[in-house]
Amino acid sequence: MTVSTQTPSASITRAEFTVLIALLMSIIAISIDALLPALGIIRSDLGVLNANQVQLLITAIFLGMTCGQLIAGPVSDALGRKPILYLGLALYFLGSLICYSGQDLTQLLIGRLVQGLGVSGPYVAAMSIVRDKYSGEQMAKIMSIVMLIFMGVPAIAPSLGQGILLLADWRSIFIFYIGYALMIGSWIFLRLDETLPKDKRISLSASSFMAGFKEVVTHRISMGYTLCMGCIFGSLIGYLNSSQQIFQDMFATGKLFTLYFGLLALVFGAASLGNAYMVERFGMRRLCDLALRGMITVASVFLVLQYFFAVNLWMFMLFAGSNFLCFGFVFGNTNAIAMEPMGHIAGIASAIIGAVSSAIALVLGTSIGLAYNDTLVPVTLGFLLLCSTAWLAMRFSNRPINSAAT
């Protein structure tokens, strides 16, 4: 295990550290999922004619995060992790204010884009902070527990959003986001010490970024698993974009949408917890392989079933639950494997890996969402094709490990 040379003056425990990292990463999840119950109301309130266009409120925050990571990574390697955390949270605060005062879909999209730029700071810094302190299977174990908490947020965030809607209008959700940013910022200030010593920082220059970029994109394992992450994440974005329409329009769940959505998130969290205990025994690569094979099989069977049966809610929940179970054995592991060779440039590597995988996911997931046609075929086909591609990328990346040292 690789540990930072710094001794935290705040004496932050491993448990508190894990929770804080999870909440930093969860800012993107809560920014998406708490707003999902309000998408239909926003569509009506702003007079948006095409129902699929409101999905762009999800896409915009991912777009901002994708672009922001390329800045946040090099800055965190040059100035340290905490400055980029503060800058990101300030941008997130600003984006939330823009959304709160927005009068049309365009203004909301601008605010969501700024929010996305803001969340890139906490996301990149969180990954880099973990890599500063841990490596290998220990890093994968920490990330699995982080993912457990991370997935607990989607389980409750839609209900938080729904609860806000019962008491106030949809704009109040953005007030909630502002409060979340202030809470996280205060916690960082009081309890988290800088994990990147000055003697390990990299000068902020185009040459250092390009050198890091070249190292990441030419490393077979890092890039192979980045592509793997992008495809898997893309299938998840396709589901997220369509989820409100699937549950509330197709299956008429109404306010129970938050319950069904939360149940699937809990399945993901349970699988992540299982991964935390199984990864050191079976290894990251083996678990990823088995999980992706499972997702491909489930998607293939469900796609065929749709041509012979009228799909009801319980059938969709079984399909989605099986996929989310497998997701829990993939996300933390693929991230850890991609980052493992890049400890010496953790910030830049985290930025590039995050930006490339997010860009892939954004394009693919948005395409799946916009293809929604009141059936489950686009989502199911998205899972099948993207998980198959992810499995092939993983197999290709693993070859040199079996034959020669990388």
C-alpha cells in the first residue's frame, strides 16, 4: 500500500475519509437524480414540446464535467487537490444559481453546463486523493466502499427531489444543491488535509499535460479500461436519460418512480459492497469479466423476449436489477485498473481517463436516450452493444498481462 507522506493534522479516520470521498463523487449523482422527478414538471412549466429534449438537462451536466476534467486534472497536479476542490464547488454554486433563476430551457442548460464544470473538480480530486493514499487491491477496496455510498445517493436522491416538490416548486431543488455544496466545502476546510506534497507536484504547462496525455493514451491497460468504462457508463446514461419516461410515462408509476429507481440503486450498492469483500480473493479482472458476461447474457435474453411478450414493470425491474447487480462489480474495478499504472501522474491521468470515458459515454448515452420511442428496445440494445464492446476492450487490454510484463 502506498501512503502519502503527510500526516493529517485533522487526524481524519479511514472511515471518515471514505465517506467524504464518496460524498465528493456523489455530487454528480445527486445533481442528476434529485432532478429526475421534476423533469416532467419542468417540461410543462417551460413549455417544452419535445419530451426527449428535457433529457438534455442530464446531458448538459455530463458535458460540463467532461470538459472540466481536462482542466481540473492538471491544475490539481500543479497546485494540489484542495484548491481545485474549492474552485469546483464555487462553480457548482454559480451554476445552481443560474438554474434557479432560469426562465427557459436554454438558460437551464447553461446553468447545468456550469454545474458540470464545477463537479469536475470534486470528481477528479476525489479520484486523485484516493490514488495519492492507496494503490492496487487496497485502492479497489476503498473504491468499492466509496461506490457503495455513492450508489446510496441515487437510492435516496429522487425521493429528496420528490419531497422538495411536495413542499415547493422545482426551483427549490437547486437551493438544495447550493446547500450541499456549502456543506461539502465546510467539511473539506475543517477535516481534509492536502494529500499531494509540494515536492510531488507537476508544473502546470502544456508540455507536461501533453506528456501525461501521451503516456495515458498509449498505455494499453489504461486506455483499454477507459474505453471499457466509457461504454459501460454510456449504457447507464442511456438508462438515466430515459428513466423518468420509462417509469412515469410507460409504466405509469407516478410518485412511486422514486421507489423503483431507488431499489435499483440499492442493488448497485449491495453489489459494490460484495465487490469490496470479493476483489482481494478473486481479483479485479476476473470479477469484471464475469460481470460483463452476465450483462451481455441478460440484455440478449431481454431483447428477444420483447418481440414475443408485452413487457410489464416487474419484467423490466428484473432486467434492470440484474444489470445493476453486475454494474457493482465493474465500476470501481475498471477505474482502479485504469489508474493503477498512473500513480506518478494521478491528477492528469484521472482527468484524461475521466474525460475520455465521459465523452464516449456522453455521445453513446445521449444517442440512446434520444432514441427513446415508448419502448424498451433502445435501452436494451444499448446495454447489449455497449457491454459487448466493453468486454472486447477488456479482453484486448488483458492480453499483455498474460504474456508479458506491462
